[in-house]
Amino acid sequence: KLFLCVPPPSAHNGGVYTWEEVQSHSSRNDQWLVIDRKVYNITQWAKRHPGGFRVISHYAGEDATEAFTAFHPDLTFVRKFLKPLLIGELAATEPSQDRNKNAAIIRDFHSLRAQAESEGLFRARPLFFCLHLGHIVLLEALAWLMIWLWGTNWILTSLCAVMLATAQSQAGWLQHDFGHLSVFKKSRWNHLLHKFIIGHLKGASANWWNHRHFQHHAKPNIFRKDPDVNMLSVFVVGTTQPVEYGIKKIKHMPYNHQHQYFFLVGPPLLIPVFFHIQIMHTMISRHDWVDLVWSMSYYLRYFSCYIPLYGLFGSLALISFVRFLESHWFVWVTQMNHLPMDIDHEKHQDWLTMQLQATCNIEQSFFNDWFSGHLNFQIEHHLFPTMPRHNYHLVAPQVRALCEKHGIPYQMKTLRQGLVDIVKSLKNSGDLWLDAYLHK
């Protein structure tokens, strides 16, 4: 049915173009991009792109070869949908990469990916994910059984909340695996399990997650392209935005104190308030009834289990506290890899350089792997988003060697340092804002 969404072949099919011509087609209603030197008109297709309109539009006027390869596990299948969009190719005199991207880095990274594929690092171990799902279901079952057998006193209720929050956090990491199509060879099986885990086990929306998260991967830490750095003027981040806000005398919040009010606004409220409202609004406004049914199945199951034990008000209080705990876990883990890194406007860099400037790793240990869903290997995950997470540690030495060869910093921190750097980066950004606000 996807072919029905593809516009007819352009009359310019077979044309020869320069990078300057390609780059001139980067507006909302006129979008071209390049993949393997082939030029495609994605203007109409972008609106129906399964990964969302914005993620593909972020590469309008650019070479999208590396992003295309990174996001699609079955390139042969996806190229079928590209054929009707083909309008020509780059002129023979044009380089394969656009702007000032480093051809040597692109070539070496392509070789590294080919080597990883030949070593089987993109093949998942089903038992790993089955065990992960099993320990989530076990935690939820034990939490309910404990209350059912021994009562609803404060100690058992607190322990139940911790167990449910742990299950929710771990389910968050597991849905992330299926969302990135890194478990099954067939995309439709990944999509189905993704909807089950994020919908039935977490009460959220797969489509909302896809459209938001893939933008983050496509352009990490880039303003107006990565939704994760859209702080809605509650925080200023990086080194560029604080100065811009300060010069313009923008003061929606006392940003010089953001490292302090972060503890009151960020970790406690992101999932229970902001994400919850955004998810429900997205599903209803887009008429995404399939995801809404999956989401409601979670709440139906939860209230069926806990209303007989706590009543309606008690069940609402319990799930709110669980979301509160889960939100802290999620915010600290996801921000320690990105918030202290470079956050800026679009620089049009090659894939390796862009991802390494926006991400850092946390040291490997059994606890760190489990606690972060292997996102302590954030660098490898961003470079190879479809790679099963249990293989990140195998490709990491090769990635580090490639970074050393080209002089690209590969940052590795302790878990404690990663968490501390979140607060430090917020304070540094707040100080930059205050200086610009007062003196520029």
C-alpha cells in the first residue's frame, strides 16, 4: 500500500544536477535529497514517510546516504520505494559528499559498518530479548502478588511502586530495541512487538515515539531538528542558545538558576505530565486509534488489577508515584549522554562527526548495562541504531580506533561523572545566559 503514496516519476528523470541545485530544494514544499549520488524528489513522499515527515525533511537539500543506511535494516526492500522518486544524479564533476564533509571519514566509516555486518554484529540473539521481556513480566507479577497476598501497608506499597517503576523503565529500554528494528529481520514483527511493549506494557504510543525519536537520531543536539533539545524556553542548553537568549533579553525563566530548578521541573514532571499530555494529544489529534487502543489496554489491565486492592483513588495515586519514579530514572539516563555535549545549530557534518559531538559513553559494567538499557554505549547506538544492543561492546573498540585515526574525541565517563555533568552543563549554560543578559 505504500506505493499508492508515491508520486509519479518526475519529468526530469535522468537529469544531472550540482550540489548547489540540490541545496536549493530544501523548503517545506520543495524537497530533494541525495542517496548514493542519486537525486530524489521527496516533496510528496515526505508527508507519508513511515518514519515521519520531519525526520526525512531534515535532510532536504543534503546527502542522506549515511542516515538512509543507518535507519533501514533492509536496504534492498526500501530502495523499491525510492525508484519512483528518482529524478537524476549528481554531475560527474561533483563530489559524493556535500558541503565540507570529510570524504576520508565517510569512506572509513562505511568500511567499519561493512566489517561489522560481515562479523554478524547486526544479528540479534532472540534469547537475550526473551529474557529481558521475562524479567519485566516477572517484576509486574511479583509486585501485584505481593500486595494481594500480604496487604497494602506503606512498606509493601513502596516496594510495589519500586518494582513497577523498574518494570516500566526496563520496558522503556525494550520498546526502544523494537522501535529501532534491531531484533527481528522482518520489520513488521519489530513493529508489532513495539506496539505491544510500548502500548500494552507502558500505556504509550509507538507512532509518537517513532516520529519523535528518529528525529533525535537523525540530527542529535541540533536546534529545530532534534526535539530532545526543544526545552520550550524552560531551560537554555549548550553554549550558543544561552548567549542568543541573553543578547535578545529573553527571560522566560531565571536561567542562571536552572541547575537548581531542574530538580523540581525535569526529572519529576517529564513523563507524568509533559510526555503523558503530549502522547494523548498526539494520538487523538492524529486519529491514531490503533495506538490509542494499545495504550488503553495497559490502563485497563492496570486498574483491573489494582482497583480491587487500593480502590480508584489509591490506584491513581500508585500509578502517579510509579510514573514519578520512572521519570527520574529516564531523565537522568537519557540526559547524561547528550546534555553535556555540543548543542548547536545545523553544521552539516558527516555522520560520524555529528554523532560523536552529540554523544558520550558511560563505562561498561553489568549494572550500567542493565540500568541504562545498554545506552551507556550511546556512541555505538547512535552510529548503528539498528544494531542489537548486546553487540555494542563488540564494535566499540573499532569505533574508538576510527575516532583516534581522525582525531575525533571519543568521550567515556563513569556513571557518577555522567550524572554530575548534567547539572554542571545546566549551570554553565545558565551562567552564559546571565553574562549575555547583563553585559551584551
